[in-house]
Amino acid sequence: MVERHNAPRIAAGWVAKVGSANERPGITGIAHLFEHMMFKGTRSIGSKNPKRDLQIITEQEAIREQMRQEERKIREMLRRGEIPDMINPENMTPRWRELNAKFQKLVEEQRKLLVKNEFSKIYSEAGATQLNAFTTEDMTVYFVSLPANKLELWMWMESERILHPVFREFYSEREVVMEERRLRVEATPLGRHYEQFGAMFWNSVPYKWPVIGWPSDLLSISKADADEFFATYYTPQNITLVLVGDFNPREVERLTRKYFERIPRGKIDPPDVVTIEMPSVAEKRMYAQAECNPQIEILWHTVPFAHKDSYALSILATLLSGPSGRLHRKLVLKDQLATSIWVNQASQRWAGAFNIGAEIRDGIPPEKVEEAIYEILESIKREGVQEYELQKAKNKLLATQYRKLEDNFQIMLTLLIHEGQGNWREVNERFQKLQVVTSDDVQRVAQTYFKRENRLVGIFTRKNPDN
């Protein structure tokens, strides 16, 4: 709770500490799919006839189980080369198409019972805004901004969708996610390239697959998989609520006990991700052609969230980035090798990555830009950084962090993200940890992590129409 009486509103949200890293091959994309399903309503929201609605879901699942048996046969046909893919319905068996016709009749019956988007309508009619959610490798976050006098509504709505969720239109929503994947990944110039780039980078930690999931997994995830996933990860011991705004803490505690203590503790604690990222033993490189301006991406393995080296790496990233950063001044302004530069240090819950990328000027060999980046990093390894440069980077970082604390909604999101990564208290502790970073620390992390065998290099050039 962060009590702030600057306006009669509350930014309210919760984080389930589950993301794509908690999946496994076969159900990749299920964490993100849940983000969609959690807006489908509850036993009391989303249907004109909840009893028949639940019966239809049971009947649908019985048919789907038979369809899955057929899909096993179809996968074998694909592996034998008898069909080109499993996406085209024409490649399905006659029995599968027969079962699918029965399934679609149930879908049409259920649609007549649904009250579309009732969950979000209840919020909007109560004056709520910014209702949304997102999924990452590490977490799934749900949030909304609402009038202060609607706090009890939020307590009831959010506890209901954890206690009594109804996964309506489960299989239809898989298709919605597939379409989202087509738009965000497959229809963009570098979407599939970046997907493979990420899969190449991680050696062992479960960040190798995309948050949105592999297509074959999305098409095979069952409601039984979903029920098991929900029972494991959407439990009180794995969820944190965050409220920022105009409220009385005692009233918040009373309402939280009233609504959220109804939710039983999970039978088992969510399992930890036990796989540690294996050190890289050789540089990896990826060359690709795409409908894009030439560019280069370089990733180095670094450290997880709140690791002692993450603070020096964050300062180094700030020192290198932006219009006044070393990379922009040298590669864009002075040598005119690139048109833009980007830098990011991402310390996630289970592992970390440092990224430097550049869009290359026409006619410049990508490898020339790559070498220029390495030269700047080598100079930091040899000479470290100047004190004024270090302080400037700290000031910039601290100012960015401070701006996130000016607004109730941003405070809420910052707390939720830090909690999802490992510890909300990092909001308070990060300032001091950044301040004590020295020039020697920055030099040491550059020497430690910017090694050839620790990196993946991607070079993307414009597709030649003659090829």
C-alpha cells in the first residue's frame, strides 16, 4: 500500500509471479494465453445462463479430447512428410473435421449465452480507466485506475476472477492469440528473425521460447493444461496486490481480508525455476536478410535482477546510450557509420542480457560498425570512465527513476514489476546501490561480461530482390 491523497483515485493492480519461463515445451504461450482468459469473466460475470455455460464447456472438452487423439495422428503424418503443415484445415483427417463440426455447434450455442466484455464494462461504467494486463518471461500483471469510492468493487472483481474464473471460449481465444502472433511476429519485417535470435542466445535458462509461444504449442494447449497451470501459479502464495492512491489503510486491510481470504492457499507452492544459464563457450553469429534497413544487434550474457553487478551494468548502459552517450557521439555524429544506436541492460528474474544495436548507414559494411562498437568497449576496459561521466550517468538514471514515482499509476507499475522480478523493496534500495558504484566497478563489469565467447551477434541486411 502506498497512501497518496493527491487525487480521489486509486491505481490498483496485482502480479502473478508466473511468465513464459515457467512453461515447458508443449505448452509455450500458456502464461500469455491466461492473460487473455482472465478477462472472460467469472461464474457471475460474462454469461446469461452460467449453469448451461459450464455444461457446454464440459461437452466441448469431451469433444476436444477426441480431436487431440486425431491430432496425434496428424502430427505423425507431418513427420512422415505426408502433409506440409497442421495449420491448414484441409490437412486434417475426416474424423477431425467431423468432430470439429460438432465442436463449432457448441461454440455457436455458447456465444448466444455470452455477455461480451461484461468484465471490462462493469469497470468502465464505474469510472475506471486503463484496465489492462501484460505478460513477460517473469510475470503476468493486471491493473486498473479507478475512483477511490470504487475500491470495494475492485476487491470483489479481482478476487472473483482468481477464486471463480470461467475460461469461456478457451479454444477460440487460442485463435485470437494465433492472430496476435501473426500480426506482431510473422507480419513484421524482423519478427521471426528476432524470435530465432532470442532462441539462439539463451543456452539453458527457459527464456528460449517467445512469450507468445510457438504456433504448434498454441494449437495443442488443452483446457486441462490450463486448469493445471492455473491451480499451480494463480494461488495466494504467488500473488501480490499493489494499491497506490487515496484510501484508508485500515479499510484496505478489512476489504482485503473480506474478499481475498476466501481464496484457499494452493495445495503446492509454485516450483522454482532451477535451471541456471550455462556459460557460453563460443561466440554465436546470425546473418539474415529481411525487408529492413541494415542493422546489427549484439547481446552479451550478464546477471539477474538485483545482482550486485546489475547496478554498474545499468550505469554503463546509460553512459553508452542517448544523444550524449559515447556510442551516438562516435558512430552517429563523428564517424557517421550509423543513423541510430540503442542500448539496454535487462536484468530479469532468472538471467540477464546487455544489448547494443545500431541501424547502419547505406553503403557501410555492418562489420565496420561492429568493430567500432568493440573499440569503444575496449577503451572502457582499458581506461575505465571519468568521474564526471560516471556522475552524469548516475544523475540521468536517478532522474529517470524519480520520474516514475511522480504518478500513482507509474508507482503502481514500478512496484508490480519489481515484485514480479523478485522484490518490490528494490524501489527503495536501488537509488543507494546506484550511488555507490565506482569507476572501477564499471571497468570491472566491462572486462567481465564483454567477452567474445559471451556474445551473440546478429547482422540483418536488406533482402536482395534478385535472390
